[in-house]
Amino acid sequence: EQRVRHFRERYAAEQERAWLHDVVARSLNEVYVFDPETLRFRFANLGACRNSGYTQEELAGLTQLDIKPEFTAETFRAMLEPLRTSERPVHVFQTLHRRKDGSEYPVEIHLQLVDAGAGAVFLCIVNDITQRRQAETRIRHLNRVYAVLSDVNQAIVRVREPQALFAEACRIAVEAGGFRMAWVGLLDAKANSVRPVAHAGVTDGYLEKLQIVLDDGPRGLGPT
């Protein structure tokens, strides 16, 4: 009876390990296990394969350095050292991952050293933060636009002379808004065209070549 109970407990433990392995393998997050010395991958789940474009067999022949273009062997091993010495239990950082096709995407990584019984390994859980970065970029852009609108509104109250106001608005768009170039144009009714009257930033000859007319032709259908 004791032997039967032992086998039952062993079977239950093996079933639990198999279930846990299946959960990790099917996770949408990228999950990697790699060797502390060679940095070679010893496990990569389906999420890692889907995002990286590599098969599990291909990843087994690669190391962390093959998918982390911002690191050299020296800088990556230096980052691992506080985990090796137990100075910190987990290291969280952001970097880029490179796919099999050469494209890159931003990731946030949770990295820790795990004593797996048969030897220590590094566990690496990766979140693709592409959407987060895109949202942050949109927010920064909106903040720039709001800053420009606020400063231009103040300039309208402060500056009375039209030409000076146009020049100030362009300066604000470039300096406060971070735009490469800004310009203001006025309608020339006689010529039936738009004439630039103020600008700031790098024009690269753009304004000199500009020909905007008020008709339905190609030069009259631009954003202006």
C-alpha cells in the first residue's frame, strides 16, 4: 500500500509538472530559459516562436545575443552579474528584440536566476511593448500640439503686429512643439495663390519651390 501511494504521488507530481509546462508553453508572453554560461537557449515557448519568427529547433541553436542587438557579450554578462551574486532577485529592463526577418520590436524583460535542481538557469519572461510605445508616442505628440496651441494663444494676446505674430507662431511650433519646420502663408487674391510670409526651422529650399494655387489642379489639392 505504501508503494502504491508513492507511485500515485509521483504520478500526480509528474502530471502537475506537465500541466505547468503546457501552461508556460502556450503563454502569449515570450518565455525563454537559457544557460548561464553559454547563454544558449534551453527552452522557448510558443509565444517566443510566434513573435521571433524562429522555430523552437532554430532557437535551440541561438543565444540571447542573437536576438538582442543592443547588447554585446560583455554588456550582457555584466547585466547578469547582480543576479548571479544574489545582489538582486529580479532584473527588469527594456530593450529591443530582433526577429528572424531582421525586424526589431521593443520589449520589457523580467529576468531571474532559477535553481532548477539539475543546475541553475536564467528564466526570461518577455512582454512585447510595441503598443505601449506607440501610445506613449501619441501622447507626446498631443502634448507637443497642446503646448504649441497654448503658447500661440498667449502670443496672440501679447503680440499686436501681424508679421511679428506670424514669426512668433512659427518659432513656437519649432522650439516648443519640436517640429522640424513651420510656416505661415497668406492668400494673394490677385495671384490666386498662397504666399509664405513667415517661417522657422529647416526649410531646405521648400518654401522657395512652393507653388500653391487656389484651383482644382494638382498644385491646388495639397494640405494647405
